[in-house]
Amino acid sequence: MLNAHLYERWGDVPVDRITTREIQEFLNTRKDRARKTIQDILMLLKAILESARRDGLIDRNPADDRRITNPSYKKTVRNALPVEDVKDIIDHICVLDNLDDRRFQALLIFTGMRRGEVLGLRWEDIDLPRGVIHVRRNVTFPKGANGPYIGTTKTESGVRDIPIMPMLLDYLKPLGTEGFVLGGEQPTTLSMHRRRMERIRRTLNMHGACPHVFRHSYATMLYDAGADVKTIQAIIGQTDFKTTADRYCHPRDGKKRAAVQGVKALLETKN
């Protein structure tokens, strides 16, 4: 982020010369980037300037201004991975040396949980007698803070039970009895999580997927397996029925072709 964006524009500019207007103009030159990219750029610049403010180099943080807007017009589209790519990632999870790395990646693939829900999962939430995972909390890092904040799920429907796929347990072993699945007494920090993602990306071919893509992929695989949208909505903890249908249920080309062939067969059936 520093090399690709900030150094070029601000590397040799004294911090007390940076204005809110110039920051907005700088962001405007990157309006063809994804909204998340621009948010990350602004967050990093804000953190740097906040450090300068605390050191007494500037009186106020020009990046911490409500007038600054995100100019991105590019909508990030996260498509579900093809089943073949998901299988390839599963086949290579065992290559990950770090136990928590394997657990994190497996939970994303086999549950459809959000990143924060995975980070907030405790061993006590894995109910083996009932064969479900109780999703009860969400971990976030407010304003890019390194320390984890343990809160409620993103929505009311986020509180849910997810049936455990037997093969998931193989990647979670050895199973614990208490504490956070990833971290122990406390959830992992943001810096620890980022290092985890770097290790995973260096080791596995992620086929371009970020953690949220596995949520889409899991929902789509449920749909392909014959689950109705209401059931998928309950499993992944999505509040809005339409959002589940439009955003998470991505029909495969093969399934669409089969549906068209079904209509063709119906029309060709003689009375």
C-alpha cells in the first residue's frame, strides 16, 4: 500500500503541508480502484498522520475529516469459486505447517462463516453431541486497531447453528475444550491474522479468493446440492432473503444448461 500508492504522492511532503483538500484530490485520482482499496489507502494515511499529530508535528489530522468521501465507482464483485478450485484448496490444506492456519482455512471452506465469526469461535461453540457449530459472536478490529474487539454477530440472524461436516473435524484436530479456536484465551490480533493470511497465500494457490469468497462458494455449493434459498439463508446467517438469492446463490453454467434442457424436454413432450 505504501509503495503502490502513498510514497509516490506523499513520500517527500512534510506532514504539516498535507491538507484535507489535497487528500481528497489524491483519492479522486484513484476512483477507478475498488472501494475497499481506497478505504485501505485512507486508513493507512490516517494512521500515519495520527501518529504525527500525537508526536506534536501537526495540530490536527487532515485525513480524519468527515468531508472526505470515497470516490470509487468500481463495484467489487466476488464470484463463487468453481467446485474444482475449492477441491484443490482442500486437497492442499494439509500442506500448511501452522495448525491455526489449517483451522482457519478449513472453517472458511466448510461453514460459510464470516471472517470475524471464525475469529470469534470458541471450542465451547463446537457442539459435537448435536453435530453443530453455535455461531454467537464476531471479532472486529475497529478503525484498524490491532487489538480484537469481541462483539455480537453482524446481524440478529447471524446467531445460528451450522451443521458440522465430518471432514471439517479432521482439520480442527486436536480438538480443544475451551478458549478461542484461533488464539487461546483471547482472539488473535490483527497483525497476527495478517501474518496468517500471508503464510496461507504463500503456501496455497487460493485461486484469487479472499476469505469472503469462501462464504459465497459455500452458499453456492449448498444451492447446487439442492438446498432451497431459505435454508441457505439460515445456514449462512443472512438477514435478507433477496440478498441471499441475488448475491450468494450463483447458479453454475452446467445447472443453467440442465434447466434449459428440462424446459426443452417439457416442450417436446407429446400430449
